[in-house]
Amino acid sequence: MEDQLLIDAFAKRGVHAIRVDWAGGVDWGQFDAAIVRQTWDYFDRLPDFAQWVSEVSQSTRLINPPEVLRWNWDKRYLLDLIAQELPTVATERVRRDDHSKTLSQHMESNGWAEVVIKPAVSASGYETHRLSRQQAPSQHHMWARLVAGHDMLIQPFQHSIIDHGEISLMVVGGRVSHAVRKTAKQGEFRVQSDHGGRVESYQPQSVEIALAEAAMQTAPLPCCYGRVDLVASDAGPLIMELELIEPELFFRLEPKAADALVDAVLAC
């Protein structure tokens, strides 16, 4: 449905757009531009996707730019946001095969009683786990398995996700176009629909809008579109993730935003 809204919006401006499979052997040189939208399997095929990005960017204009995609597909970009003093969920990165400390020791050194762990390259809650310090010792083998295969991120669990959900702001052409609130189902902390999460329209606060637009400015190059996920804290909103590759943009809740994206693509 959302791709069709985008295709229709292009058609209203006299531009022909079609949906194709990124890995489908397409002649990309026939297009004036390629907009990355639902490559949701990229993280599981990163070498293939990285090669695709390099090749396609030689044949046509890639939106968002390849430099942005390369920066964004590894969640270590969160450390860049932290370095630029944007309010962001605290994050520790543990490199692949670094078994110098147990998960319990990482938690103790950071003073975190409960954490979320996830691969640095992942999507849709893949291998994302919530653990307390009491649970960590019994999950040693799981942690060792994950570190053996991935760079990993450790973050303090944000309890406001349970009470208030996660706020996603869509930023098109540098400005927030609309926002949604995502909430987890009972007994779950992951808000993605894959895990039973729900989504509803949301009227963002001015501080949330300002933070989302500032977050988009941290990308290596200007972006036509993106999504900024925020979570509430006692100190104000914090950046949870910055989605610049294949964010769901929830056009079904705000169809006019598809027109805004088309205008941004034609202008950028």
C-alpha cells in the first residue's frame, strides 16, 4: 500500500516509478534514480548489499546517498551522535570476538542493572534481548555465541518504552512530516509489528521535532528522508535509532507525506 502511495504521488508529477527487487538483476542504468525502500533483508546479506550499493551508485543516483547507507547500516553511528552531544541512549560497542569481559562485567562497569543487547548490524529486533544483571550469568553461552558472530551493542534498558512506547518521527527534506507512537504488546518490549507491536498517529512535541531534525544533520551527506526513533527519559527525549536505509515511513497514517517525499526526491 505504501509503495503504491509513493508511485501514485510520482505519477501526479508526471514521473513514472516502479517497484523492483534490489537483488533481482535489474538494469539500474535505465532509471534516473533508485530510492531504497524495503530492503529489509540487507542486514542478513550485508556483503551482497554493500556490493549492490557500490554498483548501483555507479549507474544511477541512489537515494539516500551511498555514503549515508554505509554509515547507517552499522549502529555504531550512535557513538557518533553521542560524540556530537546529541541526547542519545547510552551505548557500548563490543567488537566481534572480544571475549575479554563477560556480559555481567560490561553491565557492572557501566552501572547498568538491566540492558538490551543487539548486533550492531541488524533490523526488526533480530537477536535483540533484554537481560537483568541477575540473568546475565545464566546467559553466558548466548552472549559468547553472539559476540563470536557479530559486533554487539549493549544499552541500558529504557523502561519508558513499556509505559510510553517509542516515538518515530519521519523527516522528509530536512523537516518532520509526521510522527507515530509504537507500543509493545503485553509482556514484550520490542515495538516492531513482527513482535506484535502496535502503531498510531502521534502529534510530536517541539522538543522532539527539534531533536529529530538535528539528528538527521549528523549524516555524512544530506538525506531526502529518514526516520528518527525516540524514547522518553527523565532528562527529555533520547535518540534510540536513526533509520536512513529502509525505514518504514507509515504513509498509511499520513498519505500526504508521500507527496512530500516525492517533492524532496525531485528537489534533492
